[in-house]
Amino acid sequence: MVRIAPSLLSADFGKLREEIEDVTAGGAEWLHLDVMDGHFVPNITFGPFIVRAIRRLTELYLDCHLMIEDPLRYAPQFAAAGADLVTFHLEVDQDPAAVIDAIEAEGAKAGMVVNPATDVRLLKPWLDRCHLVLVMSVVPGFGGQSFMPEVLEKLTILREELGYKGLLELDGGVAPDTAAACKAAGADVLVAGSAVFKKQDRAKAIQAIRTA
Ligand code: DX5
Ligand code: ZN
């Protein structure tokens, strides 16, 4: 069964506790936390301080997506703040093995992310160390963008050509009308921001994605 990871990016941060309770009651298994630094992407969200606060509010699996230039420096802080999984982008100019070591040293799982324009085969040297690979289905930075179906073949390449055995996640533009294609392509985890938090009835929204 596919896991749904609502992205807090589209939630109302003025009532974070209720928002999290709402998607928990609605059947979400994971919570997706989008961290942006204003450099790697042209938007700024939140840091480890907020992740720590969220950790105190929920037992949901915290999936922390770092869209930041310097994960080697900051990723361990997100792991220490209570993230269960910390993912970082292949496109940053750092040694992935060192970032993975730093995340694992703080007791979290590590994963890597590829942007829509990036050749997924470039992940090959580190795949055996990735608990999860996140394939972006929008250009990262903002919620509410349109799903890019052309990225789906990356999941097939990961499984069939590269023999990747870990979890596969898609992020960006996932909604009831795109979820079936995501599942068919082999996704284990679907991130959904606006398709969950911009709906009145979150349980219904999550169910609509799951059963699509
Ligand atoms: C995009 C983020 C996504 C975003 C998804 O930069 O990584 O997680 O919140 O939002 P939707 O589901 O609205 O495309
Ligand atoms: Zn994300």
C-alpha cells in the first residue's frame, strides 16, 4: 500500500497542532517537512527549531526534505531535532557519502533527491546507502505546481536498470488525478501538499489520493 505524506508547506502554521492532528486522523502515515534556505531554492521556510517543535506534537514519521545548499553542515541538526528521515539533493556541491554519514550519525535514515532536470543515473554510486530516493515531479521551491509526468520513467530506471531496492517517493503536484500514474510507476510514498491541506476535509482528500 502506498504511504501518503502530507506536506506541511501548504498547512496553516498558525494552527500547526490542529493541522497535524487533522491529517493524522485522516490516515496519513508520514509528514513531509520542506526545508528551504533561500539559496538552493528561491524560498525560505523553517529550520531545525520548528522540526523539534513538530516532533513534540506528533508520532508520525517525519520525512524532512532539505532544499538547502549546505546539508553537510545542517542535515545532522534536522536528524537531532527528531526527523526520522532526512533527504538532501544530489545537485548540491557536496560529497553525498559524507552527508549520509552525518545524518546516520545522528540516528536518522538518509535519502537523496533529484530535480526534474537531473539524470537519475547520477545517483548510482550512493544508491546502496539511500533508505529512500525522492524523485521531484515539480521544480522545487513552491507548493501548488503542476505534476511533470515525464519524471515517472526515473522510477523504472531506478528499479529495473539500477537495481535500486529502497523506497521510492514522488513530490510535487500529486493529487487524485495524478496519483494512479505515480502508483503504477512504482512509488511507495506520495507527498501531497495542496491536494491535502488546501481541502476542507483532509480525510477525504487523503482517501481520494490513496484510492485514485
Ligand atoms: C516543492 C516541495 C513539495 C511541495 C509539494 O518544493 O518539495 O513538497 O510542498 O506541494 P504540492 O503537493 O502542492 O505540489
Ligand atoms: Zn518536498
